[in-house]
Amino acid sequence: MELMRRISFFSLAVTMAMAAFLLFSKPLFSQAGDGQREFIGVGVGFYNVENLFDTINNPNIRDDDFTPQGSNRWNTERYFEKLDNLAEVLKLLGQEVNPDGLAVIGLAEVENTSVLEDLAAHEKIRDRNYQVVFEQGPDRRGIHVAFFYNPTYFEYVSHNNYPTVVPGQPEFITRDQLLLTGNLLGERMHFIVAHWPSRVGGEARSRPGRVAAADIARAVIDSIQAAEPGANVFIMGDFNDNPTDVSIRKHLRSKGSRDGIKENELYNPFESFFRRGIGTNAWRDAWSLFDQILFTPAVLNNDYSDFTYLRAEVFNKPFLRQPSGRFQGYPFRSFGGGVYLGGYSDHFPVCVYLIREHKRE
């Protein structure tokens, strides 16, 4: 009963043609009535939060800049402002389909469990009761990936992390990829969150690291699908590559169209955003769309008896954009050119929204 009280439903007409129209109408949520079917929407998101560090020096990682004495003068006041900014974004993400916000969100560039717990406990989102999934990885800078999940919607089952090994480069060290498995309102789901190697040194020179990461992720997805035919698998992250790059298209085996998509391929709704010039991060007057969420064709079922894909979003609201100056319109970041700006992140978050007919107990 508690779950029923907290979950909000929206009503759609019985016919699929009318449903297709109403799905994109606002408001999505309304009171169910006689002769109508009840549906529930949930959101899945990803956000590179740009260097969420605490203020304590860890001698085992390169976090000196993010200490009170470091170059960023990273003190308690700035840390709390960062948490407040991020909590504001998390509060708003997903509210178009569910007032409880996102059910699951992947995060990148977080230092440790402590900063995640501080963020989850922030007054703006503490009522979500977000639970943390985190594994300390080998990254020398001390930035990792993690998950938040809302236990009202998502039941945790297990998680595992997968190191990225680049053939011929035994000394190469980068962030692990994290797999979370559980049940989204009773429906089994698998989520991979990733932050692939950067383009430092140039796109071509650094490409083998991202290709290796893609191959590892694809092997994990293949393994899940072999064990669970028709599995719901999502991979999300800051891939440091665009939807049309070889790591995404060829090695993850993605498509930007549903037409003819095969079971061993992934649907990438963000390819259409990229082709329309919409990005999530900017560099030297050029936009990239490195932040994406892809998923297996099982999520395109279209009968609404199981969760099915509704739509995707690049969450680039005006308050998340640099308000003025040379970089006006870029993501409003915490630091720029070594100067503290007090913004949110150098990336916009992304979301996908799912819908399913309500299954009464």
C-alpha cells in the first residue's frame, strides 16, 4: 500500500493511436477514470557531475587540487555549493514523467562513497532515499562511476565492476565499468555505467582505449543476453565519443533507428540528437554528445505490458548554461580556465523515459 500511495499514475485512452498522441501531451499525469487504462512512467538518467571531490587529501590519488590548500582552493563552502547545485538538478530530472524523479541514475566523476552519501542526503532530494552503488577503481585521479537508485521503484539484486584492459598497453589504467542488476517495479533490469578514456593526446591516438572499453561492455551485454534472452540491458555514460564514432557504432553495435534492429544490437536514441546538432558538452566552439544511454531491443516492445521506451532527453535547461561571456550557452561548470565559477557541471545530464501499464497486485 505504501508503494501504491507513492507511485503516481497517468491515464491514456484505450486505443493505441490515441495513446501515442497523449504520450507526448502535457501534463502526462492525470486522474484515472472509468474505461481508461493506468500507466506508470519511470526515468533512467546519467550525469557527469564534474569532479565531485571532498576536501580531504587522499595520499593515494591525485586529488591535491581539490583541497583547501590546492590550486582550486576547494573548501567546505565550495563543496557544499557543489552539492546544492547537483541536488537541484537531480530534483528536477525525470519529473515530467514521475514526480518522484529518476528511479535510477548513473553518475561519473565522483571521488568516493562519502561524497555520494552527502549528495543523497541533501535536503532537496533526501525524500527519494537514494541508495548508493559504488566500487573504488584504479583511476589515478580518483574519479569513478556510481549509481543512485530509488528503492521505492528499484530492488537491488547485485553489482559488479569490470576493468578496462587495452591490448598491447599493459600500463594503461582507466575507470572501471559498473554493472547494476535488479528489479524495476518487479521487472528485471541491467544497467552499466561507464566513463570511457578521454581524448587526451588526440582523438585518433586515444581511440584504442575507448574501443577496448566498448568491447568489454559489449561482452558483458552479450553474456547477459545469452543467459537471459530478451534481457533489458542499458549502458549509459560519458563515452568521450559521439554516437556515430566507431566505438559506439561498430564495437557496441548501435543503431539510431528502430527499423530492422537486431537482438544483438543496441538502440541509441541520442544519435538523432547529435544529427540535429544537440550536444552535452562543448570544447573550442564545437559541441559533442559524449553522454548517452543505449539499450537492447527488448525495451522497444511497444505493447506496454512491460516497460517500453517512451522518449529521450538532453536536460539542457537555461539555468544549466553559462549565462554570459565568451562561453555563453556552454554547460555552466564549476571551474573554467582554473577559475571557480560556481556552476553545475561541464556536461548536461541525459535521460530516457519508460512507460508500462500498471500491474495491479
